[in-house]
Amino acid sequence: MSDNPWFRIGWRNLGRHRKRTVLTALGLAVGYFAAVFTIGYSEGLMAEMVENATGLVSGQIEIHDAEYRPERSLYDTIGGRDGVNITRLLDGVSTDPGVVAVAPRVYAGGLVSSGESTSAGMLMGIDPERELTVSRFLDELVEGRVPEQGRNELAIGVEMARQLAVGVGDDVIIVAPGADGSMGNDLYAVSGIFRTGMPELDASNAVLPLADLQTLITLDPSRIHEIAVTIQNPWIANDTAERLATILNPDDLALEVAPWTELNPIIVEFVALADAVYGIVFVIVFGVAIFGVANTMLMSTYERRREIAVMLAMGARPGSVVKTVLYEAGVMGLLALALGVVISLPLMLWWNIAPIDLSRLYGDLTIQGALLRPVLRVELDLAYWIWGGVALVATALIAALYPAARAARIPPADALSGL
């Protein structure tokens, strides 16, 4: 491009008023940073929402009996009343290359009591070793440890612990309906207390080892309600779910393989809404920048009106004048893009690798069951950086159209006579 004479002319013209050129290019560069930062931060919020909605408890994919949802009946277990070979099923799911971890679960409704206090909630039976590879809500307990099988232990949320006025080591009574029509009840020790940051979960969930809950509700050891699946990338959950359905269907188990996009459709709508707004961000940011560039180009062409008049008087075509001004604007756009990348890249990398903690400004937020951490996290999406660069250069060229057309219409005789 340096061999292009029009490029050299544009670069030379920008060098005539370097301070003005730098200020204009810097304004465009800041606009570029504002656009990519706004989109990057929005993408970070969406990623936080999806990761926490799927990684905190539920998983990116859930496998149930085809009749389990939406009622989530105690009796609708995978494989029906005959149950299933759990180990074989888990191994089958794990064969998919996109799957990272799997964990079986059992659910039941029940009452948790201590003294005169009672809390109704969801009893969740887990395989502790597998569960810690799928979900995060038990990773860092506020107190105690994860319950162990065969010791009549459970972990409860901080809000449930507050309502029942119990702590680690205290006993609670659980009463729950059994799968055989009986009413199960037993005494359990609180081994740990967890905090998810979501009050509704912390107040209503009690976690027991899988076999212990199956014993309480008289559910055969081969019967489970759910398999939670964690995959490498939550954005490919639909494709992975389709592959798993193909892998598991030959077993004739009448399974439903549901990705998070089906389980949390409102979050999908939030993500789609954010994507739709990105174009508006570009229009607003660079729409404002157009006026600054147009003003600079008008000043530049006005100061060179005698030079342009000489060119026209010597036979230069108006199209050549327009090309000169547009190349000048294009070079300014490229200069501004380089400055924008230099400004944006270090900051965006920093906020991506080490997000700034904003917990002092606001606490945890939840949107449709998804927890948002108070951090300034941005995502680096190359596509939007490229589109931002295209929009920046296009802004410079569009802003130069009017000054270029005006310069091409300068009357040579009037300009040279000083009128």
C-alpha cells in the first residue's frame, strides 16, 4: 500500500497538522475501545450467566426419563420401575468426546426439622465424588465437609441452617414420602453448610449421599432420576445433546436428553437480546464519531482550497480531488484503528485474565436463576474486534464524503483570486 501514490498523498496531508490529526485519530480510537469494551463486557455478563446457570448446580445437559419433566415425579426414574445399570449408563455418556464429567442424582421432597423449627425443601441425593466434578455449589463449604455415605449425614444451605438454628454437628430429622407409599423418616447429622449466593437454593436444598436418600425413600439402588452432564463448552450443548441421544437411544430406555438451552429458555432470550444490541452499540459510538471526523476533514480541505484550485485549474478531475480526500480519511481511519488496538488490547486482556472484583460496589445478582459474580469480566471475541475495525474505517470514509464533494466543487478562479 505504501507504493500507492494516493496513500502517500493522504499520509502527507495528515502530517501537515499533526496535533489535529492525532486528536481526531485518538477520538476514533477511544470510540473503538468504547465499542469493543461494551460488547466484551456484555459478552462477559452473558458468559457468567450461562456458566453459573449451568455449572453451579444443574449442569449443561440433563438426562431424565421421558416422562420426568415437568412434573418431576418421584416414580419417573430412568429405566422405569426396573431401574438401570447406572455404571454402564454413565460410562456410555462419558464416551462422547465433548463430555467432561457425569453424575447421577435422585430427588425427593421432604421436611427437615430441628426442635420446633421445620423447613420444607428438596432433598438431593448425589455421588459426592462425581458431583464435585459436575457442579460447584459444594466446592467451598461455609462450614464442615461434604456428607459421606452410610453415616446419616447431610449438607444444607446457609439460609436453611439459619431457619432451623443448626450448625455443623447438630442433628435434624427428615420426613419424606417413599416410593412404596410409606413415609420415610430418620435422624441426620449436619456435616456441612453451603452458600450458592442464591437465597432460594440456600433455603430449600438439602444434600445427602445417593444411597442414603434412596434408602430413606425406599427407592431401589438401580433407580435414579437424573444424570447431570458437564461439557467442554456450554455453547455446543445442543449438538452434544443430539449425539448423546443417538448414543443412548439404542438402549431403549425412553430417555430425554435436554441441553441447558431447553431447560433455561429465558437465558437464551437474554443472550439473543444482547447479540441484537451489539449493532446498535456500533451505530451510536461511531455515529457520534462521524461528526468529529467530518469537522476535521472540512477544516483540512478548507485550508487547502488554493492547492485544490490549482489542481483543478491544471486539469485534475473532480474525481481525483474526491479520491485524495477519501484516501486521507482512510489513512486516518487506519491510524485510529492502530491506536484503538494499542489502547484496547492490554486492558481487555487484563480484564479477561484477571477480572476486577466489584463486590464493594454491589453484591451478587441473580437473573432467572443465574448467579452473576461482581466482577468486571470481558470476553475477547475476534469477530467483533474485526467488525469494530471495519466500522471505524467506514466511519472515517463516510464522514469524508461531504468534505470531499465540497472540495471537488471549488471554483478554481474564485479560490485563486482570494474570493
